[in-house]
Amino acid sequence: AIAHARCLRMEQTVVRQALGLHVQANWCADGSTAYVEAAQAVGLEFGRDVARATSFGVGELLRAALAAGALRIVVGLGGTCVNDGGAGMLAALGATATSTDGAPCALDDGPAALRRLAALDLTPAIAAVANVELIAATDVDVPLLGPRGATYGFAPQKGAIDPQLVELESSMQRLADAVGRRDDGKDASVAL
């Protein structure tokens, strides 16, 4: 809609969709501002295996926009089939993690892999977007965790059944714990 309204040229980037296959994803730019739609990489049409779905392709879209010189990236977040808290996206931007046994933990294998997450190194991902303004375009405002949070509110529309919700929430709790408290005092691991 933005590309059409502003007569912008569409760009295409091959990315990994939510369940691992490759797909051509569209995005556009207006000067130094890029517009990326997460659903282009991880939309509901790419599957309903929420325990394995990864947001890695969203990170690949961000990398494409960065490579094109974007200094501001607006990311549309609706209509996705993932519930990995952005872990896959972070992996595509260079973040790494270790598991509870000290071995590498794959951030791009969906929420099931996050159950073993112990530590997270966001340094490369933060460096990748250091001088970029990132804007999350969303029509909802929900916390990550808790009964009103992302998992309980949205995982069922992504194919999760009731018994999976506890496991998915546990994965998001592990991710939030690994992220830790920010300098401004905000803590992703606190459910509202």
C-alpha cells in the first residue's frame, strides 16, 4: 500500500520463509527509509507449525534494506505465523546464543529450540542496526509474556493448540530471561 500510494519501486529479496524454504519477498524504499512487511517472509500462508517457525527471513529483509543504505526501517508486524520473539530475526542479524549445557543454541530453529537457551550475545545484531531507526508498525500493544501476552493472545491463530501454549510461553520466558534488564530498567522477563 505504501509503495503504491507513493509510487515507489518494489525491491525483491530471496529470504528463508518461516519453515525453511526460500521465497521472494517484496519491500520498498523512499530515500533512506525502507518499508518491510514481516508477513512477506513469515506470513500465515507459510505454515502453521508454530513450534518450528522462525523469523529468520525478517532479519534477512532487514539486512537487504540495510545493504541498500536504509537509515530508517519501518517493519509491518501483522499476519505472521511465528512465535519466536524475534529470535530468528536476531540470528539473521548476527546474534548468537548458548544452551544450558554450554553448546551453541540455534536461534533460528523456532521456539522449540529456545527451551534450552541460557545466554544470548546481541552485540553483532545491535552493531548491524546501530545507526538505524527501527520502527515497529503494529495495530496491537501487548506484553511479551503473561495471560494477555503474545503467546496466549496470538499463538492460537498461528496454529498452536492449548497444550502447546505452556511450552511456547516457556520458550518466550527463556528468551526474555536471556535478554535481561535494560539500562532504562525495563525487563522483558516481567509479565504484565
